[in-house]
Amino acid sequence: MSARRPPLLGPRTFLRLLLAALLLLVLAACGRDGPDTDRLTFQAFGTLVDLTLYPAGAHDLALIQSELSAELDTMHRSWHAWEPGPLTETNELLALGEMFSAPASVLSLIERAQEMERRSGGLFNPALGSLVAAWGFHEHEPAGPPPSADELAALLADPPRMADIELDGMHLRGRHPRLQLDFGGLAKGLAVERSLDLLSELGVEYAIVNAGGDLMTLGQRPDRLWRIGLRDPRGAGVLASIGLGAGEALFSSGDYERGYEWEGKRIHHVIDPRSGTPSQGIASATVLHIDPTLADAAATTLMIAGPEQWPAYAQQLGIDHALVVLEGGSVELTPAMQARVEFRRNVEYRLREPVADTDVEPAS
Amino acid sequence: MHGLRWGDALVVTLALALVGSAFGLVYTPAGGATELVVTQAGAAPRHFPLNEPRTIGIEGAAGVTTIRIEPGRARCLHSPGSQNICERAGWLERPGDMAVSLPNRLVLQVRGPGTDFDSMHF
């Protein structure tokens, strides 16, 4: 008669294994909501910069903050529209009408700005710095007064355009005496793009650079999409959430960003070159695109375009993903954007397909 | 060799209860806001539980931002700056709600279980 074989798993061993498994489950539950990213918040580029880095604990945060902050501040000084620096010098030389050697830091912005002016049929026009200044926005704390009707008429008679800058390699010539560059609607896009390049050079694989609310992703974290909250432009709450993959930029232009009260009326900083006055009808325009400079310029353009024409300008600029909040608070968005956002409150929205419109100034 | 005793059964029962409650706590659907997170340029984020009424002051580059905390909500009572953007945000009570004071370079955001965003677009 053969001896009885001992059981493969005794009750004691089974109990120990069970308790070990339960302990692992508890640890898994505890770890679920722990921060898996590092956050760095600092002042640079004239705004609040918020950096999200994945995974937590994998980066030299002090080095990243110091390098990125220095790079952003250099760009801010180079591109400032009214504080003395490379851009104000360029403006002075452009007004002289002679050929001159352009600062390299400004040249790339001029090229992008000329492209955006062409693609927007002139609605996006960073050559109108004098108009922005006339509304009091070349001040850190704008307070007015707005320009008089006569001043406005003079500014709008034969207005300068980006096409009035002659570009020959590294050399520039201004062909309009009142041409004044102001890259407020474009520079942050390029700054964010360069920040991502710098992070890559520093060995960062997964990050979000958020400069004053406008942001772009570097890579896609391996476990899921990046989760972004879209703040309601008319309140404190979150309007919607959106998942972003690798290399996607989200830029907005809004009437809440810079402005002042004048005789009971809110004057904001997005000036419509057609009327010379602050744009009307759209409280904020949000654009998602892989090119942050285009997203930045397009958000400004759609806001200026207004409630009727924004889908036509989106089509002309090659923007599929756009969302606008009208002054009354209602939401309009493209079908492609609708597929990406999840509203966080009850929102009545209207879908608008980006389509060509014969009333819109075509790209030149 | 001994079989399982009543004490073993007790240990297993307690362990199962611990696991159940841990998952229960963590996977509860998102409710109200439970903490205020104050993020300020150059400083580590500060966390304030939204449990009892109190008023706190945060020193910033342009002055003091005064914040009122009540159970489940918080608001910016006063902050430097001419546009009152921080104050106009009103009560922050749904997880994710936020107010910004650019002069003081700080962001106030209320959070709750399972509602954190990687970044906020505004």
C-alpha cells in the first residue's frame, strides 16, 4: 500500500498566501490616488507657468525650473511689445524704411506672423501694435482711456499689415511708417513649443507645459491620456474635460484675460482690425491643434471673427477642433471637438462644421 | 498538521473587511470638494481641508490674498489687482473649481476624490 501524499497546499500555507494577497490589494487601493506626477509652478514669460511632469520623482526639478524659467524670460524680453528690447528696436528700425539686419529671436516670429496673416485673410494682424497701444494695452495694468473717434479713424486709414515687411534672408525693411509689431496673439505658442524642446533636451519624456492657462503636452503618459480641465470662462467651475495625447496644444483667447472698465463697459484686449474696437460676440475661443503657434493665433482669429463667421475662419486656417463660448454663455463647437470633450455640467451646445464662406476674406 | 482554527477565520474575515473598505473609500464616485490646494509661484502646493469655517491669508508678490474656507467650499474674499478676477470666481465648491490671482501669482483649486486633472486650461 502506497503512503498518502501530503497535500500540495496546507491550510497554514494557504492562509499566509491569502493574507499576502490581501495586503497587496490594500496597497494597490492606497496607491491609486497618490500623486503620480510632479508639479512645478513659477512666474515666467509674464505669467504663471505650471509644469506637470510624469512620473513623479524622476526628474531634477530645480534644474528644470531654472533652465525653463531662464529660457522663457529670455523669450519674454526679446518679444515684449513695449518694454525696450529686440522687438522695440526692430519696430524703430522698421519705421525708418531702410534695410537692416533683424535679431534672430524676432525673425522666426515675423515669419510665422506673416503666414498667419495670409492664412486668416488679414484678420490676424500683429502689425497693428499702434492700435493695441491706443486702447491702453501697452501697460502692465491697463486702465484706458480708449482712443477717440478721430484717433481711431486715423489709425484705420491705410492700416499697416504684416505683408508690409520685406524679408530678405536675415534682413528686413518696413514699408509702412506706422507699422508696429505686437506678438501678443502668437508669441506664447512659440514659447510653449520651445519649452517642450528644452524639456526634451533635459531628458523629460512626459510633461505638460501650461503658460497662463494655454498648454501643450510632451509625449503621452503610458497609462492613459492626459486629463485636462477646461475652465468655464464665465465662472469658477470646470466647463468640460478633455483627454490629450502626445504633442497636442490647447490655446484660448478670451475677453476675461486683459481689460479694464470704462464708463461701465468692459474693454478687453482682443482688437478687431476691421472696426478697430474690441471684438464682440465671443467671450472665448479655444483651439486644439498639434502646432501651438497656429493654435494660439487661430484662437485669437476665431474670437475676432465673431459668432457668424468663426467656422469659416476655422476652415480657412485648417482648424478641425474648436470650441467657442458666446457672450451670452452658450457654447458652439465643431463636431471633431465634440468628440473629444466631456461636458462637466449641463451645457446646451450647437454644432458648427468648419465650412468655407464666400463673405470671408480668403487666404492670400 | 493542524487545520484552520477559529482565530484564523477571524484574521481572514478582518483582512477581507479591510480590503473591502479600502477599495470602497478609493472607488467611491466623485462627490463634493474636500480640500483646497493653493499653488503659488516658487512654492510647494499647500493643502487645506474643507472641514471647518476659517479665514486664511496667503502672502504673495502684490499683497495678501484672503481666502474664506467653509465645509465643502472656499472662496477668494480679497486679492490684490484692479479687476477682481479672483473674487469674481465666487464660491469654489465643485471639485476642479478654481480661482486665479495673477498679481499674487497663485491658483486656488478645490479638489475631491477621483477628480484631479493633470492640468487646467483657462
